[in-house]
Amino acid sequence: MNHVTTIKRYYHGCSTADRALMLSTFTDDVVHYFTHHGPIRGAENLADYWAKMQPRIQATWSVDHALVQADEAVIEWTMRWTPPETNRQELMRGAEWYVFRGDRIAEIRAYYLNRHLAYTQPHFELAGFPYADRDYTVLES
């Protein structure tokens, strides 16, 4: 199975709150990094997160564009959702970087800005991501 198909299956699981489908796409130690809260670690925790979140935000995700190279994929996505604050359907767009182990998702790095959330971080970046350990640019402390 190719990586884009796996991502689409994962998104279908998120959109329908289907834990079993989501779990079938993850490694046991999957990590999902976000810009607005800390990472979620572990397949069970990540499937639980989306299964609880989906009914609150009534979201459906789609893959708009994808590039795949070896065990990595980068996608642009659209989420159709209904924020509880407005109860009106909106579109949110973002990008995600996936790392695969075999045919399963081992890491997701989600880049998007949610205007409904107050950001308290000093930098707009993935919370808890090991930037320095992976030789990314960081500010000297």
C-alpha cells in the first residue's frame, strides 16, 4: 500500500471517529506533533484523541496534494469543520509531514494556524518537537 493511501485511510478514520481504522495506520509508538499543544504519543492515545475530538468539531479531512519520497510524505490538507464557538461550517488548511515505518505512520508533524485558539508559545513551532536534536535551526539560549 502506498503512503498516500495510508494517510487517506487515517483521515477517513479521523473523520468518522473510527478507532480501529486509525489504529490500523499507526505504529504502536506513533507521535503526532502540533503547533498549539504538546505531542500525543502512542497509537491508542492518538486514536482516542481523534475519536473524542471529531464529534466536538464535526470535522472531515481531505488530502489536497501530496509528495512522497522513500519513507516520508508531505501533504497539504483541508479540514471542513464546525467550531463550537460559532457553530458555522468553516475550512481550515494546513500541511503535514509524515514519517513511515514500513506501511504505518510513525510520526506526524502538523503545521497550521487555528484562529480559534490563543497561542501562548513564544515561537510558532511544533510543541515538544526535538528541533536541536535533529539539527534544525534554533535560537541560542
